[in-house]
Amino acid sequence: MTHDAEGYFLSSTNPVANVDQRDLEKLAIRMFERDDVKAARLRADIMWRRVADRLMPADQMALLDDHVSDYCFRCTMVAANTDANHPRVLRVYTQGAEWFGHKVPGSKWGGDNPDNAYRIIPVVAGGSYEVIGQRQVEPSTYVTFQLVGNSTTSATLASLEQMDMEIAADGSYRLTLDDTPADGRRNHMTIPEGTLYLFIRDSMGDWETQAPDALRVRRLNPATRVPLSEDELAKTAIHNILSDVFYALYAQRLFFNGPQMLTPPEGAGSVGGLLTQQGSLGHFTLAEDEAIVITANAAGATYRDIVLHDLWLRSLPNRDNQISLTNAQMMPDADGRYTYVIAIADPGVHNWLDTCGLHDVLVLHRWQGFPDPDAPPPAIESRRVKLAELDAALQQGVARVTVEERATQIARRQAAYDRRFAVDDDIWGSGQG
């Protein structure tokens, strides 16, 4: 991707670095420090403490301040881009970073996926919109567009997969959204009553080469009012902060409802996840001398990943630690399946998942995109073993790494992660959160 003539895109390699992202982040940061928003943040902190302080282990309670900050800034970011009369494109749900000359707080929450560029565009029934997209030279593995009806982006009202759209030979496309039916138009979505956002997920299986689509939006019919004021947007942020606690707590508790093992794969749409996704989730408590061994199949999925989260359902620090693996990062076993090992200490297995010192973790495994109808269905199993017995418990053909190879693995991860916060004339590495 290159700079556009109007100067909207601020990086030749990172489509997320654009004027909308820069300006909306600055707005959200300013709103986050308002006295009325700070008061709501304090109330949210009290709400979380009253349902958690006697249930959570001490190492998880030590993360509460960070969790509440992430949760509240997520609510504020979503509120900052809520004006459907004057829509803009905004990436949300990320680890904190410094770029554009400001320090943007983290906004991880709700089982966030570190492989995804999550973006929201405010739209409303009665509005008519055009989204211009451009796939990159190495595009995202899987892209979906969903119309959602709440501020947690969990109430899906309509869904469209990019694989079903018409994409020009040069990777460009145009998506229209309004009240009219599609009537055979593959790049059209009908906006139902109650819609708040177009929610876009770009899932990048390969962090080192892939980049999310470049997106721009414009409203085609006249706006019905002037842009929302900062006071109006702050009221929405306060509402989100106080009301979204209940869904966030519900999503967290989904992982606790069962024994300490991964659940059989099932669709995620009923609980606010991606409609076309199969997922397996679990909650594990680990002793220092224990490991969890997980084995899963590929099931012919276009995109797969496995991610560790803390008990607040935030992905663990994902730039500097191997807390997740995508289908491009993981290594298969000799039999074609995939074995992962969750352990506090590095066991020398390529597909190790690092708990970052925590003894309790939440686990989410995803399969997306099933182009082969004859492929076997998703399957996964988990078992607990003693570290001293790990070698004997692993089947032959599980990939191993040396200390030097692990260091290379992490260095590549860091460099790949920093691409998502790159701005032209910026220094690589400034994306550290």
C-alpha cells in the first residue's frame, strides 16, 4: 500500500495508521481523563471488586487495576466512534502502545485475539454508506463484516464473509450498506433496526507478512445532524463503562462453567462470537511442576489459533511472550495433528504457551473458514501431566526447540507485532506496549 493523494493513510505498510485512527485515539484519550468519565471508571472498579475480590487468586487480583483500565478504555474508544452521521474507521481491542506522538492505553477484553485487527464503523438504519476496501499484497487470512447492535459488539444482526464477496483483481472492493435488500448483490449488507456498528475482523495467521485491509468509509445520504459533541460522546462512554460490566462478567464466567479441560468445539455465535467460528475453551489452574498438554486437529480450517488469557479474559502480554500461536506460527506433529504445552516454565516444546508466571489461565482455541466439506470436524483434547513426566507423555514427532531457537522465535514475534503500530518515519519498536 502507498500513500493516498489526500494523505489519509499515514504509513506505506500499515493500513491502520490513518487519520481516523490518530484523531479518534486522541479524542478517546482526552475523554478518558475527564472527571465524569473518571468517576464512572471508579464505579466500575468497585463493581468488579464486589464480585471478585474473594474469588480471584492473589496474582489475578494484582491485575485488576490493569483490567479495569483496559475495560474502561475499551468502552471509551467505542464511544468515541459512535457518530453514524459522520462515520470513521477505528481499530479497537489492542494492547497499549506509543505511536502518533501519544500513548494509547490498552483496550484488551472479552477474549480478545492478538491475531485480529478489530475495527468498528458506526452505521444506523436509515443511513446509506460506502466502505472502500483494499486487500494488501499479503492479505489477512480471514475477514468478516458483521452488523452489531450493542456496544460490546456481541449482538450480531447480520454477517458477511469476505470470501463470499466480489474482489477485483487488484484487491479492491466496495461494500454498500443501507435499508435495501441485497437482491443478489454480493457486496451489500442490509442495515436492520437497532444496528450500531459495522464490526470488521481481519484475522492474520502470519504476523510477519500479512496486513489488514485498508478501509475508508463515507455516508452517502445527508447527515441528519451536526457531529456529536465531546460531552455527548462522554455520556455514551460513561453508559458503556457502567452497563457493559454485566456482559464482560458473563463472558468471563463462560470459561469457569465446567471441569478443568477444554470443551468440545462448538459455534461461537450464540455467546457473541463470530458466527462462522468453531471454538473450544477452558480454564486451568497449574502448579509449578505441572503442564497441560493439548492436542487438536486442523479440520481443514483456513485460520486457526490458540490463546491464553488471564482470569479477567484479557489476552496475556502478547508482544514479548508466546502466549498464543497461529496456524503459521505453530508446528505440526509427525501425524499432522498439533500438540501444545501450557506450562509456567519453558519445556523446550516449539508449541509452548507461556502463562507469564500466572497459575490460572483461560484458554481459547479457534477454527475459522472451512472450505473443504470433506475435512474432519474440529477435534481437541487436553490432559494434565507432571513436568517430570512430560517427555514420556508427549507422542513422538512433537517439535522441540533449543534455548537459542526460542530466543529467535520471540524476536521474530516482537518484530512482527511492531508492524501493527508502524507509521512512516517512525522507529520500529515504538509499538511496545
